[in-house]
Amino acid sequence: MPVPPAYDDVRSAAERLRGHAHRTPVLTSRRVDAELGATVFFKAENFQRVGAFKFRGAYNALSRFTSEQARAGVVAYSSGNHAQAVALAARLLGIPATIVMPLDAPASKVEATKGYGARVVAYDRYTQDREEIGRSLAAEHGLTLVPPYDHPDVIAGQGTAAMELIEEVGALDALVVPLGGGGLLAGSALAARALAPGCRVYGVEPEAGNDGQRSLRSGEIVHIATPRTIADGAQTTHLGELTFAIIRREVTDVLTATDAELVAAMRTFAATMKVVVEPTGALGLAGLRTLAHQLQGRRVGVVVTGGNIDVDRYAALLGTPATGTPATR
Ligand SMILES: *Cc1c(COP(=O)(O)O)cnc(C)c1O
């Protein structure tokens, strides 16, 4: 296992990202603060390039390629935001990119990835193993594989969002971030530990896929089947070795949110802050709602991770009346 990154690596990533990643806004809502009894700062990574924080990790990783690696190219596998992040970062850095995507990936995502100039290799997600395809493409053509979360430069890049947030608003009592494979949570925890030592750090994952929670509580990486949830950015089946090494050391707890709670949170973002947030991006607020009783009067940061969702899908999800979920007011 490579050496897990440290806060210094997050700082170096921030230097590399300067002028290339957006410094995203911090949103607040008096209605949300009143509902939760806390002061909440939302780091709006839905406004990041490609519409999600993943650009940070991808650009940081690709900008560290040697000239030989850059000439040969990068390969990544993803159906979602990591694909677009690697494709755009590669284009900006002049690196040829190959992205392995499922045959049934949304056409809009395939088009976006191709639009950034990447070559897309399709695979059948029910009969083929994308990691194997990625590895064999890497071996055959001398490409460098950049995985979506378990990579030191990816983790360090993702940590820059929390670093910017704390630099901007000051120390926090708690930081709540969505959790898939843990790149964002691990990087955020490194930043929080260094910049706000008393800050409690929480991950939030879909209730249907609580492998991260079980891993943290048992002390071992738990593997599960692909969970059924609307949070497609967090349909991971296990944490990474590097991300888990950091998470088990730095993270206070992992919470879960149901799909109904995610829709309620998406609705709150639309109603109060006027922003479109994808289901995975709403995990932080949904998790915070279950934790609020512990955070009365506290200063809390939430990373809103992305806004990539087809408009029709968004309308359909929000068009479903919210029953038994927190009021959006
Ligand atoms: C990838 C992703 C996540 C999860 O990030 P990890 O680093 O895999 O934990 C959360 N939200 C969105 C929008 C994502 O694209």
C-alpha cells in the first residue's frame, strides 16, 4: 500500500489547483439554521468545474504525471463524475484520456466525457469487470490508471474543498461530508484536523449501502453488493485501503440517509438556496438532520458535492410528494 497522504499534500494540491479549479462559494440559509439550531456553511461544489468536487482530485493527480506518463495517457473507469473530471483535467493538461464506461451509462454523461476529448471504451457492467478492463488497457498501452478514490493525489486534491471552506469561514465544530469510497472524507478529515483541531468529522452514506459505517465500527473494510439507492455517486461497495487508513484515524462517525431523506434535502437546497443538487450531493444535509440535536448552537460545515442530474430525473424526484420527511419550509 502506498503511503497515505497528509495535510501537507492537501496544501500542495491547493497550489496546483490554483487558477485551474474554481474556488466555489459558501452558501448559508437562515431557514436551515433556524430548523437545525446551528450555524451551517455549505461548500457548494455543485458549482465546481464538471459540476462536482471530483475535478480537484483528478486535476491534482494528472498534474503530477511525469512527461512520459503524460505522453502515454491516462485511463479511468467511472460512470459518473470521476469520468468527466479526468477527461477535463486531461484535456487541460494535454494528456490523452481513455475512460471505461458502462454500456448503459446515461447518454448525457457519455457525450459530456467525449466532449472533453476523451476516448470512451464501453463495457457490460453485468458481465465484465471494469477494474480488469482498466488494468489491461493500462498494461497494453502503457497508460496510467487514476482510480476514483484510493489514490494519494486524489485524496489530497479532494481535501482542498474543506481546506478552502475552513479558511473562509473559520474554525468549525463539525464537518459533514458525503461518503462513497472515501476520497473526499479522508481528504476533508486531513484538512479539518490541521485547520480546526477540535472539529468532529462525519461521513454520510446511503442507508442501503452502509459499508463505511460498518467498516469504521468494526475496524475492518467491509465489502457489500452494489447498493440500490438514488445516490449514484455513492454506490461503492467498499472503502479503499488508503481512505480507510485515514478515516479510521480521523473520523468521528459515519451516518446514513434514506433515499426519501435525500429527496427532502434536495428540496431544501432548491427551496432555500435555489440550487440544484444531485442525490449524492445532498447526503451531507440529510445526515446533518439526524445529528442536529448534538450540534445546537454549533458551527457546522457541509460539503455539497455535486449537481449533475438530468433535469427530467430531477423533476421526477422532486415531483414526488415528500411524506414522512423533514419539512422544507
Ligand atoms: C464521488 C462522489 C461522492 C463520493 O466521494 P468519495 O470520494 O468516493 O467518497 C459524493 N458525491 C458526489 C457528487 C460524487 O461524485
